[in-house]
Amino acid sequence: MSVAGVLFSKRLFWLCSLLMVWWLMPQALAQDVSITALFKPDSAYPHINQFKNTTPPSGYCQLFPGQCEDNKTFSLQVPIRFDSNRAIPANHASPRQGATFSVPAQWRELSVRHDSGAVEQVRMRITGVGSMYVTEDVQKLTGDTNPDSRYAHNLLWGSSWVYAPSPCLYSGVGYYSPNSYGFFWKTPVQAACDKQAKFDVPWLRYDHLDFSYELVTPNPLGMLAGHYTGSLTYTVGPNGDFDFGDVMLPSSPALTMNFNLDVQHTLKVDIPPGGEKVQLVPAGGWQSWLQAGRRPVRLFRDQTFNISASSRFKMQLECEFVSFDGNDCALDDRVSKRQVALQVSVSLPNGLTDMSGRPVRHMRLRTGAANALYFQPGFYVDRAPGVLHFEVPQSQMAFMLDPGAGPSYGGKATVIWDSEV
């Protein structure tokens, strides 16, 4: 009984060891790639309100930048390798037994999230695919004796890999050696593009995965400043999003695109020198009052400012003295202790509207954060003129100029422009 117990214990021990070894074996992980884009207003191009792709190019477009510029192509390379799991027979009946390429050319949508929790949508599609295939010396496989091995490559597959099979499209040049060929094809639609081997291919490898893509990003003028992040994962392998047939198996089962959109907004207001001191006067000045005793209809002053804005912002009013109804600032006569209401309103330049899209003309500012007004740009506004309107209304003039009033009224009105909305 004791011997049997020892044997049983050893078997249990070795079983656990094997399970632990299996658990610690490296698993095929998703391949990640980063895509970055930046919005930063440019005063030289104020009407271009879109993100700039700041992702460093790699792969085909790094090797042949001129070709990619001509074809408006932008490529990335990821170290996903594809190896054949069996030989490829000559004139194979099924495209899936040889070289075939199908990529996710249809639009996919993903969410990108701001630190605050705000969410925007990004759309993406794959517009091109490429790699470098490696195999046996193609002159040996085909028996071709031409010193230029490209003819043997053409014989092996029936045509040059520069010229993409339909529905894929030509995108530039290829590069080759006796046992390899680099290529890149445009993929306008989601469909397989096939190459049939004309000779037996004992083994085949794609050294990496190149792809190009197109993005549709949100309108940055409606986004918060800061970083938005999100990801989109494509499956790789037979019947996956990146499907290269049943023979060519990938080193990674998934490709994850990690997005980082950086929004750097501008909100800047410039007040001309001396603009912080506002003197209210009647239309035509004080001469009619001083010489003829004609009471002014109202007192006012328009103060211009220049504003640059690429995002939503709010304006609010804070006062040293608040009017009796609590809506406006007030001016105080320090002698008689009388107060009169001071109304403040704003006019904004073209390109800035209220949240309903209406132009901003003499829009009244009222005191307190609860009465803040919100505005939005239709395009980047760069150093455009706006106006703050200060006025003691006609209803206050008789009280203000009654006998016994002091010689002057004064007070502070603080106008706040705030991009934190």
C-alpha cells in the first residue's frame, strides 16, 4: 500500500509540472501599432480645420516616399510574419491554396475617449497591402536562365508582382532578389486579390505586413482640448479581417490599432493698451449737457478686442457692485451712495456663433456663472475683432443726474472668456 501511494503521488506531481509548463509557454499575442494625429490651429490656414496625421511612416512608403506621395498613400509596417504550412502546388485550383490577399477595405468605426469621459467617433479603412515574399531561388524553381531574376519571378506566378491582380491596383514599384520580391498593392474594395503559382513552390514566407489606411476624424472644433484615445482590433489569419488564404499562417492572430488624437486649442483675447479703463460718455460728448443742460439719452462706450478661438468657450460677467435686480453690474456714486445699472453686452466676429448657430450681435452678459453664455466656432478665428458694449440705459439717466448726485460713478466689471466648458 505504501509503494502504491508513492507511485500515485509521483504521477500527480509530474502531471502538475506539465500543466505549469503549458501555462508558462508564450502565447501568440496581438500585434500593436500606434496611430497619432494632431489638431493645432494654424493662422496661415484658418479654414483648414482637420487633424494632421503625425504617425511616422514605415514599410513601403518609407522605402519609396515618392511613389506614395504620387498615389496619396501612407503605409505602416508591422512584424507579423506569414509562413506556408505546406507546399503550394503548380496551377492550384483554389486561390486559397496559394497567394491570396483580402484586407478590411470597408469602413470601420471606433470610439476615442477624452480624459473627461467625452467620446468621439473615428472611421478607418485599409487602402493597401504589401510585404516581401521569400522562397527558394526562383531561377531554380522555374529553370529560367536569364541573369535578371525578375523574369523568373514573372514565370513563377504568371505575371509581375508589381502589377496587382484585380480588384487590387498598381501602386508603384517592386524590388526583388533571386529568392524574394517586395510589393505593395492598393485595395479599393473588400475582395480577394489572387496570384496563382505556375510551378511548385515548396515553401513561401511573407516577411512582414505592410498596410496603408484612410482615416475620417471628428471635427476638432467641437472637441475638448487634450488627448483622445481608443483602439480597433482586426483579426489576422484564415477567414479573418486580414485573410491571406489557408496556406499562409500568421505569427500573430490579431492587429490592434491604438489611436491617440491630440487637440491643442487656441483661445486668446487681446485688449488694446488702455482698454481696461472704460469711460462712458453720451453720444456727441458732454457739451450739450454742460452748455445747454440737455440731459444725455444714455451713456455708453464700445471697447474693441481681438479674439483667436478654435473651440467652444463661454463668457460670463463678475461685478464689484451688482444691480438691484441682480442681473447687471452697477456703478456706484461714492458721495451720494447711489447706484445705477451698467449693462454689458458682446458682439463677436464672423465665424463665432451661439450654440444655435446664430451670429452674436449685442448679446447681453449677465452676472454669475449660472448666466454664462456659450459660443462655438464654425472655423478657426484668428485675431478677429469683437466688441464689448458698456451702457448706462436711458431709464437710469434721470436718477443719475438728479441734484445731489456726486461728480462721478465708478465700479469694476470683469468679463471672463473661459475655454473650460
